[in-house]
Amino acid sequence: MANPQPWWKNAVIYQIYPRSFQDSNGDGIGDLAGIIQRLGYLESLGIDAIWLSPVYRSPQDDNGYDISDYCDIDPMFGTLADMDNLIAEAKKHHIRIIMDLVLNHSSDEHRWFQEAKKSRDNPYHDYYVWRDGVEGTPPNKMRAAFGGSAWTWVPEVGQYYFHQFSIKQPDLNWDTPALRQELYKAIRFWMDKSVGGFRLDVIDQIAKDPDLGITSNGPMLHAYIRELNTNTFGGTDLVTVGEAWGANVRNAPIFSDPRGKEFSMVFQFEHIGLDQIPGKAKWDLAPLQLSALKEVLTKW
């Protein structure tokens, strides 16, 4: 007898940005308890899962995509007990909770980075991407997505750390086995709480090589993703969605081929850049070529 299709193949997934969804305590900020209040309504819409934008403990420099503790909830949204309650109550309404997970970088307020910048000999130093240099002269001319240099000087260690986004989001160093194991442990923490899956933020950037200017689709990317799969959600029915800005019609299937043991699917954004001018700001637009759009949208 053929195996049944995974539940997510025909699922309706509803994204919730918790801060603006439902405020349960009158402080002007949406929270987990507020989501619980609306589960009946969400069930009536016919949804099967909630994709929950980040609710981890965070300084909120980038809307929660700067995580300072992977295994805790930010107080603005509630507590771990509230999260447990949300998962349990959602299940009663036949709804799964999908966590938004950031494995490319952490907050600079994460305990790992606070330790990493104390000394080059600190056990956590290699959890992040560092390069030697001279203050005022970054290792190269790479720019951060949020503006400015992708390198920030730390006088305590006499080195620069690499950040593809905010200065408060140092990139994690996936070349360090201990770091990878810490991340797998955090994922299993949420799996033990019966979440329904993960959306993995900018996952195609974990294998960066800043010395070569490589930010996505690095040579070790798929090896790291397969190791991630093997050590966490592989063999389960969890849905996993990789956000992969570097994916295109040629390489996107690699991420989601069931034989490859990577993800259930990816977000693929090739169509978004078809009217952008290389080297210009994203709002400086060129005429959209219909043939190019057709090629991207019809080759799946």
C-alpha cells in the first residue's frame, strides 16, 4: 500500500505576526494568549497550521529575527507556559504551530556572542565569523543588507565579526561543529513540545564564505542542511520551509527533493528580482520582461 501524502501537501497555512494580531492584556501588543482567544475563528477559516513569526526572547532589533535565547519566549508575547498552552489548544482545533527559526545569525545579546567577544580563547568565540584586521579597515568591502559594512570591530579581541544584516545580528559560524549541535538541540527542544514544523529564515546563507564574497549557496550548504535534517526533523511528519533567496528554477528542487533529505519545500524569490536593476536599490525598477517571468513561473 502506498504511503499517504504528508499532511502539509494539502494544508492551508496561515501566517500570524503576533505583535499586531490580538492583544489579550491591553498593553497594545499582541501576544500568545491573544492567539489562543482566536483559535475558534481560525479553525472556522479552514486553516491547518499557523506559521508564527518569531516569538523567541529577543531585543527586537529586527522584529524578533535577532534571537537572544532559542529556548525561551519574549516576555512581550508571554511565557513558555503560554506557548505550551497555545500548542495544546491549537491541537484541539486541528491546527499545528509552525515556528519561524533563524539559524544564520543570532542577536549580539545572545549569551554565546557575549562570551565570544571576551577572548579569542573563549569556547564560544568560534560560534561566530571573525577576521583579523585593523580598526577602521574592514577585511573586505562586503556590505550588509541593512546598509553599511558587513564587518564590525570588537576591540576586546582585536577582530571584526561578520553580519549580513543588522550590526546586532552577528552571523553564526556553521563550520564549528559545537555550534551546529547547539542549534540542533534547540530545534529538538521545540520538537519535544510538538510543534508542527519550522520556517527556516535565510537558510541558504548558513554556508557563507565572506573571504570570497559568498553569502548564499556556499559549497557546504547542502551538506549542512542534510546534517540538520538527520539530527532533527528527518523522518518525522513536520513541515519544513526553507527561505532561500539564492534559489532559482535550476537549484530550488535540490532543497525539496524527498530523496535528498533536506526540506519539505522552499520559498523561491527569483520572480521578485526580474524588474530590478543590478547594483541599484530595489525600488529602482526596470521594465519587466514577460518572457522572463513566464520562464520562472512555468518551469516548476
